[in-house]
Amino acid sequence: MPWLSYQKALNRALADELARDPAVFVLGEDVRVAVSNVTAGLFKRFGPDRVLDAPLSEQAFTSFATGAALTGRRPVVEFQIPSLLYLVFEQIANQAHKFSLMTGGQARVPVTYLVPGSGSRTGWAGQHSDHPYALFAHAGVKTVVPATPEDAYGLLTTAIRDDDPVVVFAPAAALGVRVDIDYDELGPVPLGVGRVHREGGDVTVVAIGHLVHDALAVAEELSGDVSVEVFDPRTAYPFDWDGLAASVARTGRLVVFDDSNRMCGIAAEVIATAAERLDLLAPPARVTRPDGAVVPFALGLDHAVQPDRGRLTTAIQKVLKY
Amino acid sequence: MVRAPDTDVGLYRTVRLIRRFEERAVELVRSGDIVGGIHPYTGQEAVAAGVCAALRDDDMITSTHRGHGHVLAKGADPARTLAELTGRATGLNRGRGGSMHAADFRLGILGANAIVGANGAITAGAAWVARQEGGDQVAVSFFGDGAVNQGVLLEAMNLAALWRLPVLFVCENNGYATTLTVADAVAGTITGRGAAFGIPAVTVDGMDPRTVLGAAREAVDRARAGGGPSLIECLTYRFDAHHTWEHRAGVRYRDDDEVRSGRERDPVVIQGTRLTDGERERVDAEIESTMDSAVAFALDSPHPDPAGALDYLYATGMRARPGGGW
Ligand SMILES: Cc1ncc(C[n+]2csc(CCOP(=O)(O)OP(=O)(O)O)c2C)c(N)n1
Ligand SMILES: [Mg+2]
């Protein structure tokens, strides 16, 4: 079977949707020559009316996409840096997201915002290393963080077909992941449906994005002593609460592994909801970035603020002590 | 109502409708039927009337916090617009948008927008789609003098000029952004912003509907023919408060002489003198009865059911978790 990389999966999803639906177009910076690689070959195949290079005017081209969506298109807007989403928070959270309700259901804004390379990129320092998916989940914008190539394909496809704005975070640390897969098996993945990557009986680790792979490695390492279930929500918002409940019903214990800042991150919400709704045998734990993290440049400092396997191992062991 | 908005009678009908709509709306603010207040458009009617008279039904507009005039001039039903302002289920937006977000997509009204300068880029996207589909519709972005210092609007002008989009940027220069004068806020000129992007830009008397119509026609013709965007700066004057909140707050930033002389040139009077007395009286009576029934319709309409407060949050019908309890 052929290998499919995460990056190629995004590229394939874009190409397939561009081919399937004439309403889809791609807009962003340097997308014609595909600096991020995600749009490779698309300009040549689909031409300048479907693959648009925009000037460095993120706020204008993000709302341009809103205007195009209001009049029938399905734009995909690519952002070169995750923190550019701060620049366009108004255009996404306060404009695109609010049109449906504010117009009493007259309008829909089916725009996909794609960040190919979110989170730490190793050595890119403070203004290139954020992973602000919790911010959009908090605002109520549909937010997906695929961990694997097949989910990257499936969730990007669904995001494009969805009638609401959706932000797709492709973690930099997951872009190199490859799977051996029959391309015919690729298909849309519904929003809000998680995935159990590994079944276990002692503790549920909720892992998001690239951290799924670290969680699986830790689960394997600990497998002699502990049976770890790895639950990947795949969408940060809407969150698969039923999937979480089912997993915790099997294990009774919960650790959340989340590349958000600690304060009001996804882990905070998962644990709050678990405390309200679920029966836990032990207090839950979370492994996140620190409060208000600014990722420092030097490699050792950068790593020091990332949630990592060591801290996850410690958290699992602590939760199992009860 | 026969739609011939670009005739003298038509222009008068529109400015008169907007004037009476705003006056009745202010009364409804005072009576508590409109909560939150409004930004009255009184004094600026010639801009909406003149620009929209140059448009076809399938053209599009986006509007501002001071948007009732634009929406009415583009053909929105006064009764449903007033029902929106009074937060009724029968409103244009089913009571979900209110004064600052009135929209009617079937009429090409892609929404009033409460964030100053935010609508220009949205307008550009809509204009691009029209072009892509081979149509010759144009899209108008109305904004105030305050918006010309917003980066996103200037970015939108750049995009529109770069891609030769059929956009009309219509700046209503009423001299103030809330209390801040143009002199205290705008370096250079407003038309200079257009010129910087190679966008043809003119300044016109925004108190005369005919003058505005003439400038809008020229810009619309150019846009339809593929000539790209234009900027029209309409010099106008806001007769009433920035917001009805000001009626009670009593902030002072315009002296009485200025307000008196600003109100001397009244677009409704200017256009009214172009009609015979008989014509004018007929239109006035027609508008009074339109507004009487609009007020009655709004106040007789049901309030939306609070159980549906988050209806339409997602176009897909996805439901959000409630704020409390399981
Ligand atoms: C970006 C932004 N900043 C501030 C405000 C608050 N605000 C609402 S209207 C207004 C003044 C706008 O002036 P102008 O654009 O000239 O329009 P006018 O009110 O004169 O019609 C301000 C500051 C806002 N709505 N949006
Ligand atoms: Mg102003």
C-alpha cells in the first residue's frame, strides 16, 4: 500500500475538493508556488481563479473570504503562521462566526481557515510557535486538530463541506507523520467524533493533535504496568463528550495532554466537564503549556514549555496512585 | 410602492421615508420599545437615496452602525426593518440582529456591520464572486469618515483596485466620528486614500440626492464595465445625536451655531422643492401611512421565544451546550 504523509493528505484533500466542487477556492500567501507545500500543484491544475495569491493583508483577505462565502463560495484561507490568527480574530470570531445568528439564519459562512504548521516548529521562537486552538473553541468557532494523515484528509474535507466557519490546525510536529494506507479508504471524518487510538482499562489519556503520537509512545512504554487508553477528540470544538464519557466509564481515570496554555485551555474544559458529569476514581491531571506561555528561542527553553512524554508519564503515575 | 427610485419623485420618496422612519424610531427609543438605542441617519438621507437609486435589484450593499437609511433605500420593507429594531420575531433578522445588523440577503443587503471599517473587505469578496460568475453586479460599501483610518478598509481598497473589483466605496463624511472631528483624525484627505491605490475618487455634495445619484451612476457604470472600484466621498451632516444615548448624556462637542447651520441644508427639503406641492403632499401622505402601518406591525408582532435564543448560531443547526445544568 502507498505511503501518505500528513502534508500530502492535506494537499490531496484540497485537490479533491477543488475538483469536486467549483465553489471551492484557495486563498493565501504564496499559495501558488506552495511555500507551505500544502497547495503544491494546485495552481497548475486549477488556475488563477481557484488558487489566489493574496497580498500580505490578512485582515482583508480573511473578510474577503467571508464576502465570497456569503455569496455562495467555499473559500479555504491558508495562514503562514499560527499567530496570524490573532490578527484576524475579529474577522473570524466577530464577523464570520456571527453572521448566521445575527442575520437570523439568512447567511452562512462556509470558510475553512487552514494553519499548516501550528504549535512549536522548533527554533522559530515567540511569534511563530503558538497553538491557539483553545481560543477558537472558546469563541465557539468549529476547531479541528487532526493527528494523523487520514484524519487530516478527512477533517479538512469535512471542514470545507461544512456550512459554518471551521479552523483547521495542522500541528507542525505532525506534518511529517506518514501512514501506509489505501487511498480509497480516505474519506470525510465527521466533526465532533473522537477516536480511540489504543484501548486500555486503567486510565484515559485525552491527547490532541501531534500529542496523540507522544501519548501512544508513552502508552506503549508503560504497557507492562499500566493499561492506557488513548482518546483523540480530533475536534477541539465541538468536543466529543459522549466519546470521552464512554472512555472514562471504562477506565475511571483521566489525564489530559494538551498543547494549549493551562489557563482556559482545552484541558481545563475537559477536566471541568469530567468533574461535572463523570465518575472518576481519582482526581484528574493535565499536562499543558504553562500559563501564558511565550515559547523561548533556545532549544532547551523551547522544549521546557512543551507538554512532553516525561511529564505525561509522571501525570499518569500520579493519577494511578489513588 | 412603484420602484422608480432614480426619478425626482423617487428620490424624494426615499429621503422622506428614511427621515420619517428615523423620527418614528427615535420615538420608539424614547418609549422604550427599541432597547439599546439607535444611531439616527437623519440628515444623511441623500447619500443612501442617491447611491441606491443608481443600483439594480441584484446589486449588493453592506452597511454600518448607522445603517437604516441604506437598508431602506435598497428596498427593505420598513415594517420588517422596524420589527427588527424592536426585536420582534417578524424582523428582517428575526430579532437576532437589531439596529446595527439589519440584513436582507434576498435584496442584496449583506448586512449592516457594527465594527467600523469592517464591511469593505466583505464587500470586495462578494464583488469578486459576482465577477467570477460572469455577472455585472456591483457591490457598495458604505462607511463613515471614522472608517478611513481603519487598516482593514485600506487593505480592502488595495485588494479591490488590484483585482479590479466592481466595488463602490462610499464614504459619508459627516464631519465626526462620534465626537472626534475629521480635522483631528484624518491626515491627508479621504479621497487621497483612494488615489493612493489608483482608485478614482471624488468629493461630492452629500446633501443633494441628485448630485449623489450622478456620482454614483458614473462609478457604477465604470464598475459594471470592468473598470474597477471607485471612491465617493459624500460631504454630509448628521442632524441628530451620534447615538440616541447622547440625548440624555448631554455630551457637548458641537456648538448650537454649528448644528443650526449644518441643518440649514436639508436633503428632504432640497429634494422636496423639485416636486410640485401636489406631488409632495401625495408622497408625504403615502409615507405617513407606510410608517403608521410599519409601527403597528412592529408593535403587534410577537417577541421571539427565549427558548430559541441560540437558534441559527450554526448554519448547520449544530446546538451549543447550554450555559448551565445537565
Ligand atoms: C473599530 C471600531 N472602533 C470603535 C467603534 C465604536 N464606534 C462606533 S461608531 C463610532 C464612530 C464612527 O464614526 P464614523 O465612521 O464617522 O461614522 P458615523 O458614526 O459618523 O456615521 C465609533 C468610534 C466601533 N464600532 N468599531
Ligand atoms: Mg462620521
